[in-house]
Amino acid sequence: MSELRFDGRVVIITGAGAGLGRTYALLFGSRGAKVVVNDLGGGRHGEGKSSKAADDVVAEIKKNGGIAVADYNSVVEGEKIVKTALDNFRRVDILVNNAGILRDKSFPRISNLDWDLIQDVHLKGSFKTTQAAFTLFKKQGYGRILAVLLIEGAKYNIHCNCIAPTAASRLTEDILPPDIFNELKPEFIAPVVAYLCHESCQENGSVIESGAGWAGKCHLIRSNGALLRANMADAVTIEKVKDSWSKITNMENGQHFSKPSEATMALVSALESIREGVKNGDNEEDVNVCDYTEKDLILYALGVGASLANESDIRFLYENDENFSPLPTYFVCPALTAMYMSKKSAASAIPGKEVSLEKILHGEQYLEILGDMKPSGRLTTKLEVAEVLDKGTGALIVTNIDSYDEAGNLVVRNQFASFAIGAGNFGGPRTGTKLVSCMPKPAGNPDMVLSYKTTLDQAALYRLSGDFNPLHIDPNLAALGGFEKPILHGLCSLGISVRLILTAYADSDVSLFKAVKARFAKPVLPGQTLKVNMWRNGNRIIFETLVAETNTTVISGAYVDLKSVKVSSVLVNKTAAMALLSDAVFEMIQSRVKEQPEKAKSVNSVFLFNITKDGKQVKQWTMDLKNANIHEGVPTSGKPQTTLTISDSDFIELATGKLNPQTAFMKGKLKVAGNIMLAQKLGPLLKSDAKL
């Protein structure tokens, strides 16, 4: 194995004059790091001050061929310690908060001074030193911290972990028996600390215990607990706590949490259970009760893009409209709540394994409406894990969720297919029979294409319908999940897609809806444009959903089953504008740019094309030749340098060479705004193949 080095890295180690800190400093120094050896030089109880401790360690590092400087400041003046690093090495890469003092007194004998000193060194010292270093880490896009700030730094490539060492040092020499003391050498812990600080280590937000040549990761384990109120209006009583105490303290099948955010998610789920009026009890049948009103339906419709700008959408937004009705995909929401609250959920469905929530991906969704969709009512939802398939790299968990109305009639059936990463190889079957199948898209161009540009607030609005996963709203948690920013809910993208399909093939009449099946392929960022390609096959509408700006498929293998098809006359008149002749030219240009991105980048400009039909603008395309990116819609950032407006038919004439650009401009067929001279650079790109 190659040696892990820290060449060029600058590390600050507080309390590095003796014990663990000294050992850390010597190890980092031996591996090429430039070390700032901080030590106040006092006794182990915090008394006195001397430069000797830090100087001795610096001398030892230099003697061994390393680079180091001493710092004698108190950790409560963390900015001075960081300044020492900057004055000598001009940067900081690693901070090890190691400083500590001992107050070996029984609790009643601790004085105010004792307490203040402990807080200053152990708590305030870590805070002040980390605060001073964090700004530098953020600017340089890199940092490693031992002890604090696991969430905030993640998006800046700043990893933070906590070491819980058991070591022989001057703080413990009077406490531990000699035979144990001699086996707890700091040298056994220092390599663990060094690896946590190495750039190859991706661990973040963990507590690592180490001592005597052993190391292990600590987890928070919590019981499944008990709900202490049935709904939001109930009070929590002491008597209820007493009656539930055995359940509160039962650690059998306890939940493991590796990060605080996971515990928060479990608490959010419990709150949602109370909000939805879940009955408290043993819940052996996994029954969830949900009351919904017109307000819930309207809020959901807004969350999936319904708007008064579309005349037919008033039926989803105004409770007194004669055709007021719920969007069918709303009825995924009660099922999702049942999933969150179930003891038989994906997190505990795999034999012998408890899977962290952050490792579970929503893979596929099936929804079928079997009864009347009432504008308000109560649904009793029952959950069953239908099958668990062993896929090697993970496990596929198929969960059926049935919802019943007040009369006990089955009205909604949901099926969730979830993939648990890393939970495979448990000996289960690889294939099953319960999963509703997806359907590949047909060859050829779609029969209908509709688009919807999501808003930056789309996820913030959609989450109010019950999916409170902070991944969709909290930038820090999104960063922990590996995303640049909070992503849109997959079920929101599905709701938008189904709404557009109902507009196209049901004239927004939801009574014609029967079922939908979809596979979630890629995430969507709020603000991106969803483009839904549709192919009709009888009463089945096969579809895929793409992000228009990147041409990335986000929903695949999908279809909507209708009882019958009813296309609105308004949409028929618009259909020609949805799939334009000019689309083929832009797709051809897109292919050319992908083949020769450097040639495209040489133009170094951003163009926006407004395509018209019958005198009205029907589509926009962006040629971002700074980044070699061609996509439908407006530029993803900044403004275009040149905007060109031309009809669909004239654009084809221009691309095939039948229409001269100068002639088109002089006759008013081509309108150019912005930098007109840049438009001349487009000539080679607009020349299409003869087959066009």
C-alpha cells in the first residue's frame, strides 16, 4: 500500500505540547505536513504558562526533517493561532481540536473557576479556533476538522469528525492502573486521526472511538418509541407517558442513526403521524388514518404546477367550481405518510438488516384509482411489504399500500419500489412476481410534447403536501446527500407529468384517469424545465419526462392508463407548436456541438432563439457556446448576448440554405437584438445536412 502523505498541507494541532497532541504533531510532521504546534505550556490543570512544551515538539519535528512552528496562544484566542499559520505558511488545511485540561474533582467540589476553565478550553476553544479556520477552508474549497461542524462544511469539501480517544497521557496518569496505562499509547491513536484528516478520507460527521490499537465508529441507537398523542390537538399527559413507558424504553429492534439528520427525519415522521391523525397503539396491522379537505387538494395542485393561467386548471384550484376535483396523484401522499410511519417500512424490511434512511432510494411508483375521488374525506391506509429482492449491490423492496374510504371500500392502490443501497447479498430471491412492470417508450417521435418550467420554490411548495424530507429544502443536508443544491421531489415531477398528460389526452377530466406507473431515473433541480414526451397507444399514454435544459431523462418506462381519451380542441390547435420542424435542426446542432465542443466554445457567446408560428412565439432555444450546451428554454444563468426571433418555417429555410440571413434580416423575417455582429458566427453551425 502506498504511504498516505500530507505534503503541502498545513495542519494546526491545539494542545500539541505533550500526550496525544504531541504524537499527532510528530506523525503529521513525518508525513510531510507543515505543523503549527499550539500549546499554552501550562500544567495539566491549566495553571502556568511556558513556551518549552511547544518548542520541544517543534525541535523534534525539525530534527526528523520536518517543518513546524510553535504557537503559545490560548485556544480561546483561536484567531491568533490561525494567524500564526498564515504568517508562516499562508494557508491552513487541517485543524485538530485536541487541547484539554483536567479538573479531577467530585461534582460538589467543582468551583465556578473550574467550570469556566473547562468550558473555555474544551468548548469555547474549539469554537473560536474552528471559526477562525472555517472561513479559510470555505474560500479554498477544502478543509479537515476534528471535532465539530459536520453539516455546514460538507458543501465546501470541509469534512468534520470527532475522535473519542482513550490514551495514556498526563491527564490520565493518576487515574488509570499502570498495566492498562502502559498499553494506551498515543501512538496507537495518531494514525486514526491522521487518516481522518487525509484528503482520501470521505468520512464526515462521525464519532470514531480509538485506543490500544483498536478503532470503531459510534452510532446513536434509539428505541422505536411511542406516540404520546393521537393528533395535533391532543395534550401530552404524565399518565400517558407512564402508560407508554415500557414502549418508550424498549430497545429491542432499536433504530441506528449515523448522523443527527437521520434522527431528525425520524422525528419529522413522528410529527407527520400526529398531524395526519394516526391512531396510537401497537399498530400491528400497519393502519394509518388520513383526513383530507379541499384545502389539501388545492395546496397539492399548486405544488405540481396547476395555475389560473390555464383555464381548465380552475377545477383543481377553486373548491366552488362545478367541476372541482382532486388531481389523481394527490393520493400518493397518504400512502407516503403510511410508509414513513410503518414498522414494516423499507428501512426494516430486509431480514437481519436495518437500513439507514439515507441509503434508500425511491425507484418506481404505481398508482391506481379504484373508486370515486372525493373532494374531502377520510382514508384508512394499510401497508404490506409484498416482496424483498436480493439484487447483489442492494435490495429491492416492493411495498403495496391500499387505501379505503369511510365505508370500507378499496379506493386507491399504491405500490412503492424502493432500492436499499448496499443491503444486498442477504440470500433472498433475485426476481419476483409482485412488481408492476414499466414499459419502454416506442421508437419514433412522440405524438405530443408538453413542457412546464418549474419554479425555484417548487420543492418548498410541494413539501407542504406531506413530504418533509429536508433533502428538498436544506442546502446542507442536500450537500451531505451529494447534491449541489436541494432537489425536487421525484413525486412532484411525476405529479407535474401526469397533470400535463391529463391536459393533453383527458381534457383535464380526472374521472378518465385509471392508473400511472413510472420509474425515477435522475434528480431535477427547482427552476429546470420538465418536458414530457407522449406516445398514444389506445387508452394507454406512454411517456418519458426530461429536463429540457440538459436533455436528461428523469422519468422513464412510464405510462398512464385512461378509461377513454378526450383531447381538448384548444390543445389540438396548439399541438403543431409543440413539436416544431426547427427542433430537428437544433437537435442536429446539439449533436455537432457534442462531437466538437472546442470548436463551439471558440464562438464564446450565448444566443437565444425565439421561434414563432402564426405570428406567436411558441418555443425558445438557447445556444450556450461558451459552455458547448444547446438546450430548449432560456439560458440557465445570465443573459444572452444576442437574441434572434424567426418563424419555424423561415428557420428551416435558413438552415437548408434556401434563405439568405442578410435577406431574411432586411425583409424582417429575422429580428436580431443585442450584439448583431455575433450572429455572423452562427453560419457554420446553422448549415444542416442535406437530408433535412
